[in-house]
Amino acid sequence: MEQIKQAVERAKAGAPGDKLRPIGADGQIVPPTSQKLARPTDPNANINHSASATPLNWVKLNWAHLEQRRIVAHNVADPRSKAFDMLRTQVLQVMDQKNWKFLAITSPTEGCGKTVTAINLALSIARQPERSALLIDLDLQRPSVADNLGLKSRQGIQAVLEGRSNPLETVIRADANSCELLVLPSEASTFHSSELMASRNMDILLQDIKRTFRSHMVIFDMPPLLQGDEVLATLPRVDAVLLVTAVGVSTVHEVKECNKHLQASEVIRVVLNKSNETVGRHYY
């Protein structure tokens, strides 16, 4: 519990040669065939804002749709974006200091607002000059990143993990006018999320992402920590964790259980959603 208490106090204060192998619906590795997975011409290519994917993968986001889903961090004129800018600065200071790139966002249970937090944080980061962000939906049983952003995708991270596609073919460039966010969505829900997350293909995918998207902060929207083993399988592969809790949803017992699972992980912030506290308006 001490680790989460410290995180709350801080929040208050301020194998590269491997190839992805096909995985069947049962989660088992499919024997190799003559068909090979397409790879980028230059594996060390540095993806940036202006040239990340094919034109077909470029999508302009609808601001009205984002507003309906409580996605606000792309709009600097929206007062609600300030909270995510504060969180962004706190997170980036820690991540930059330790040269970390992979941030997992999870919650004790569903209904805490982790996906909305992940999207808003990613957009806030992408809005900063000389910053780039890649948002990946790893909540494979209940994916909602694409829906919240208004994206349609026939192929997503499941196709990548099953060896049917590669990241460069699947990543979407989501243009919000004020910023451009790269998104690797999940195209559909699956009951085989645990097998996919623990697979060798996941390791290879993360290595590909680290190599190809070198300039990007990578944010993973994870499943709830206490509702499966997917997060536990992924924690050793990420640099840090942001835990999202909510008033009226998260219990003290659930937070204590999360702390047990996160003892070996770097919890850099704890976010408390759905608070009834009114924040006074000052000069700005």
C-alpha cells in the first residue's frame, strides 16, 4: 500500500531477428508456412508526425464525436484539458528522467475511466511541440479506443499478434487538427486475450514498436488489473504504470489488491476519477 500512497502524494504535489508467428483462434502457434510477414524496408525507420503510414491509414477525427465521449485534451481551449496537461507534464518528467517509453494504464475494475484517461493523456502529449505519442489498445476483451475516437479498422492489434499484419500496415494516423496521434486499435473483442498477451508474438511486437517508433511515447490501454491475468503478463514488458481509480467505483480492498500486484512495478501516478470536489477557478 506504501507504493500507491507515495504515488498519490506525488500526484498531489505536483530478439530483434525473430518474426511474428501466426496464432490460431485457440491461442496456439500455427506451424510455419511459406507465407512470410511483411516487414518495413528499413527496420530502423524513425516514424514521425508527417510520414508514419500509408494515406489510407490517415483519419481526421470528428470533434463533436470526441466531445460526446469526454475526449477533450486535443482542444487547448477546453478548460477540462488542463487537468490532462498537468498529468502529461508530471508523467513526462518522470519518463524522460529515466529514459522510459512504455506506459501502461490500468484500473482495479471496469468503470474507472482508464480508456478516457489514456486517450486524453496521449492527445495531450501529441499536442506538445516535438512530442509524439502512440496509443495501443490492449484491452482485447473489451476494446474501446477505436470507438471512443470514432475510428473504423478492419485490422488491428489482433491481426498483428496473429501474424496476419504488421504494425506499419495497421497503425492509424488520427488527425485532431491541433495534433496527430498514432493509434494501434483492437479491431474486435476476443476470448483469447490472455494467450495473445502472453505469446512470443507480443514480445516481438513490443521490440518492433521500440525500434520503429523510437521518438514516440507509447501508451497502452490495458484491461482492468483485477479482472484477468493479461496485465500481470504485460507488466514485466513495460516501463511504468499509471493506475486509474474512481470514487464510488474503486474500493479500499481493490486498491490494496492492486498494490500487491504492482509491488515490482513502477507506479508513477494514481489518478482519482469521478471526484465531487469542486476546483476553484483562479486567474487563468
